[in-house]
Amino acid sequence: MNEEVTFILDSTAESMDGAMSHLEKAFIKIRAGKASPVMLSTVMVEYYGSPTPLSQVSNINTPDARTISVQPWEKSLLQEIETAIMNANIGFNPMNNGEMIIINVPPLTEERRRELVKQAKSEAEDAKVSIRSARQEANKELKKLDISEDLLANAEVDVQTLTDTYIKKVDSTLDAKEVEIMKV
């Protein structure tokens, strides 16, 4: 096969891999009932005048499946962290005991589980759109090449095969996440 065609196929696969890894990161942030330090990954704390990720100013642990503890490295940050968690609008009510902040992760209601599944489906659809646009870009690049019609047709079939493979990966990842979310 032509070197340029191989390059286009490789870069398309790389782009589709990027869409998959973005999807997996998005799924990590969708909580499935168990406490996880990742749930606080979007929380930014005002630290000496600049917004700083919570994980850089404190130690975040999960002592059990329903609790997250946040131990700041500087006690003076307790109030700031508590405010940041409430302002992050992630559905948590932090408790400040003077030493650390304790967050009880409420069990998910059926309605909330359905919302999370919708959110997961939306993220999966975004990943599929990225994969399809990578396919479209690859086909556009292939048509620009000066190659025979047979080689072009074969390359387009390869791109479609690659696309189908990644779409199946997205679907199976979504199915697994859906099962995880709906499990009580």
C-alpha cells in the first residue's frame, strides 16, 4: 500500500484513539454511587489569589464507599475549600470539622441514575461524532492523493472498517458504564 495512505490511516486511528480516551476520562467523572477522589477533580480553590485544583492543595481520600475526606495542607484553606466544593455544583454538602472536610456521598436515586445514564449517552454520542469526523477528514485527505481508483476504494474501505471498530468500542464502553450506573 502507498506510504501516504498508510500515514493517513495511522493518523486517523490516532485521532479515533483520542476520542476514546476522552470518552473514558468523561466516564470517570460520572459517578456511579461509590465515592472517588476523581469526583472532586473539577473543584478549583482560590489559593494565594489564583485558582488551583483541589488536589494540589490537599490530600483527598475515600475512607469508605460513601465518604470522601479532604485534608488541606494548610489549615487556613479549610473555609476556602468548603466554599469551592459547594460552588462547584456537584451535589455535595461538605462538613468542616476544623481538621478536614468530610463529604458524605449520598446514594443515587433512580431518577439521578437515569440522568447519569443520559449524560453518559451524550458523552458517547460526542465520541462517535469525533470518530465520524476523523473518518470524513481521512476520506477527504485520501481523495486529494494522486492514487489509482482501486487503491482509493480499498483505502476508503479500510477507513470505514476502522470507524466501525471504534464505534463498537464506544458502544461497549457505554454499555459497561450504563450497567455500572444502574447497579444499586
